[in-house]
Amino acid sequence: MKASIVVGNPKPQSRTRAVAESLVQKLVTPPCDLEVIELADHTQEVFAWPSETMAALDARVAESDLVVLASPTYKATYTGLLKAFLDRYPANGLAGVTAIPVLTGADLTHSMGADVHLAPLLMELGATVPGRGLYFVMSCMDQLEKITEEAADRYAAVIGRTARLYEGVRQI
């Protein structure tokens, strides 16, 4: 299985990245080919058209089975850095990808952001979103393992039910 984490935090090695990594570690079983893409490392290229570097990153994410897209909450939604990255995809550019939206924030004020803003964009790009997004309150970092374990259990249950459903529907 190939998994990717796309971190839209302008600060590299952020707590947002730690949340996404913990979620993926709890959700997938080894061996897993995991790539972490820190958009903070590509701030010049993400706004450049065309960019061979960004085209290669776009392709690797689109070839993933699972993608976790994580961003801190800025002005009630995800960062412009993540938006600029996702804007590079054509319609259905993430078809075949299961994508989990993750937002982090200071409190629950914007806890619907992953579902109201990021999940619809991912679905517009053709990704399958297996349930509600994860909103992680940063003051709960001491509970990171517990919270991401519970979230991973919820996503695994939805993905498992979908896999069983696939066996009983018309194959195309």
C-alpha cells in the first residue's frame, strides 16, 4: 500500500505533521510505502507554473492509495499553501485516492472546517473521503496517541465496511 501525507503548514516539522503521522501510523499496517510532503519545503515551486518538482509531487500523491491532507486552521479553513497545491489538480485528479482531511487548531471554534471546507474540495477532485474529517485541538497534544487511535479505528471501520460492500455490487 502507498500512503502520502501532505502537510500544508508553512512551518516545517510542525505539530500538524505530528498529528497526521500519528494517524497514519495507527491506521495502516506495515509494510507501507509512506511519503511525507512538507509544502513548506516547496513554497517557491507551489506557486510556479509550470513546475517539474510540483508535477512530480502531484503525480506521487495521485498514485497513493491513502492520502492524509493536514493543515493548521487559518481564518476558519485550511492554509493557502494547501489550497495552492490542490489547485494544481484537474477535475478528478485524485480519483482512486482515499483522502482524509485533518485540521488542527487552538480550540473547537472551527472544528467543522475539515468537513465544511477541505472534504468537499477533495471530493470535487475525485477522492473518496471515508467519513468526517479529523479536527485536532492542539492543547490536547498530550492525548495525541489516544485521539489518533480512536480516529484510526473510525476510519478503518468505514474503509472495512466499504471493502465488504464492494464484493456485493456490480463490478466495472
